[in-house]
Amino acid sequence: MRSLRFLPLLLVVGLAGCQDALDSVSNKVEHPLPSKLVNKMKANDMSTRSPIMMRIFKEEGVLEVWKQKGNGRYDIIASYEICKWSGVLGPKFKEGDRQAPEGYYRIYPAQMNPNSSYYLSFNMGFPNSYDRSHNRTGSNLMVHGACSSAGCYSMTDEQVLEIYGFARDAFKGGQEYFLVEALPFRMTPENMARHRDSEHFEFWKMLKTGYDHFELTKRPPKVEVCERSYVFNQVPEDEKAVFRASQACPPASVPQTLASAHYAYEKTWNVAYTKAVAKFDREEAKQLAAAQAKAENDARRAAREAAREAEIAANGGVAPANPVVSLFTAANPLKALASGQGAANARDAADTAQQAGANPPSPPATESAPAAATADVPVPSPNPLVQNQQADADPDKPFWKIWSRN
């Protein structure tokens, strides 16, 4: 408990440290990457100016920076938690829908904004040729700082300072553009199975091909658009062929080694996807059955309450007596006496007895006075559970003697 007292102070000190770090940045555009990242790059056979690629996952809330190694393959060098992104899973459709885009976007040096109102930023290039072929509209969709989003992917200022630095150094190393893959989630069998009923599922399946190619090769896919669809790593038969978003795709194919690897990958992936779908179907069936049972119970309870309210209304607003309680009190006089109703009955009986004492009735002519006096005295029966028991029915014996053998 003692250490927890200092937690708010530590948080304040930590935030102040971040702010001090930013205040000390005299030239944020040229501010070098932290030494820890530089050392990590050296340890992973990366140069500070080697090409980069970025991946964004909405559902996981993560922006990844990947960097090229000496062997040409890419490896992740940094991962940042997205501070804010707006909208829901799915692509952006029109200006003002406050939806963060999904797709494959090329970032050129001209899209970098060193004078951003949100500390630093780069424009994602929405709408790209695919978006335009589907008449999607929007502008100024950024990755920026300030942790504020209206259709953008917003980072903290500290994060975007590093992200901007990665891009700046890659451009200085000669990279023409870097690719940003903006995806709804990691395209695993489980995630795709969970979202299989989404209206965007076919769109995501198309994006998944590029995601798969990167997972297999660890190299950014070559992205083109034709027939209003993304195509990946297509090598045209005619080297001069051009891919146009709204026109037919030129004759082209994926390199054989990649095609074979992707076929095997997809085969294994589909088996896992089928199992995931079956698993989610079972879970959904259980949830549906539980929901139906609850709905039925709620309906029965509501019906009982409605019937009782109707009975009260028909009874002039008076709740009906509980038949179980009425039967119990009627069958058990001691219980009735203990209740308020039993006490009232006892008072009524006393009043009746007092009135009867003032005007005693005449005994019947055929009945003698002693017989009348003892007529109401109970005569017990023998208890079958007690042996050698005899009831003393002597009318002259006091009634308390009847219940005792002494």
C-alpha cells in the first residue's frame, strides 16, 4: 500500500519527462531517432536509412513500423499503440463519415507535413485509385499527433516524432514511397471467422491476399488496381502494360514460387478457418439457446404479473388473498390466532361469550344440567403409538386430569 501512494506522483513525473523531452526538441523535423532504436536496428542488420513499411490494425489498435534488413526481407522495428482512430471496422466511403480508411496506401515525400497543426503528420493519400474507382470521397486523412481523430489515425506527439523520423530517414536513403497497409484486424482464421457475417467480408478477403503475401515473403507486396479491385505481385506479360483501376486487368500472373507458397498457405489457413467457424457456431448456438430460455422465462414472469394486475383491477384495486396462506391459517387455529386475523377472531369470540353470559340460553328439556356442563369437554382417544394406554372418560374427573396419568 505504501508504494501505491507514490503512483500518482510517478505518473506526473513520467508525463513531465515526456513533455520535457518534446520541449527540448529544437527541430522536430530533423530530430534523430532515439539511440535505443538505432542500436536495435544495428542488432537486426538494418541501417537507419533502409526502406520501411507500416501496418495499421484497427481492432488491435496498433501501428507497426517494419524495416528492411540486409537480406532484403523486412522485420518489425517498432510497434505503437494508436491513441485514437474514428469510426468502426470497415472502409471509408464518403467525406464527413468520420471513418478511418482501410486499404493499401503509398506515402510519398510530398505527403509528409512538417508544419502540421497536430505536431507532425503525413497524408495517407485517400482516396487512392481503388477508392476513386468506387466513388469514395474524403480528404486530409492523416497519421498525426495530438491524440485527436476525425477520420484519421492519431498518435501521441512522442510517438509521431519517432514515426516521422523513420519515414524521413527512409526517404533520405532513396526510398521512392513507403506502403501503409491499413487493415481492420490481423487476418488470422479466428478473426476472419468472427467477422464472417460482416457486410465488408468480401472486401477484407481481397485485402487479405496482400496481407498473406507479406506474411509469406516479409517483403511489401507490389500493389496495383484493375477491374476496381486490388491485385498483388502481378507480373504482366507485356512489360509496358499498365494497370488501370476501372479497366480490365492486363494479362499477368504471380511468380510461380510465390503462387505455390500461397496455395499451400491458403490450404492450411482454410482448415483452421473451418474449425474456427464451427467453434463460433457452437458458441453462438449456446448463447442463442440461453437467450431464448431467458426470453421465455421473462415472458412467463410478465404474463403472471399481468394476470395478477388484471385480478387486482377486477377486485377494485384490492390484492386477492394468498390461497396458500388462507388454507394454512384455516387449517391451523393456533397459526390463525398468532396472526392479526386470528386475534380479531378471538376478540369476536370473547364478545359473543360475554353477551351469552348476560342472557344464558335455557338447556334442552331432554338434557340434564351436568350433561350440558360437560358436553363441550373433549374426550381424548387412545394413542396407537403408546402401549397399554386407556382414556379416562370419567365425566366427573377434571379435564386437566384427563391428559395426565398421575
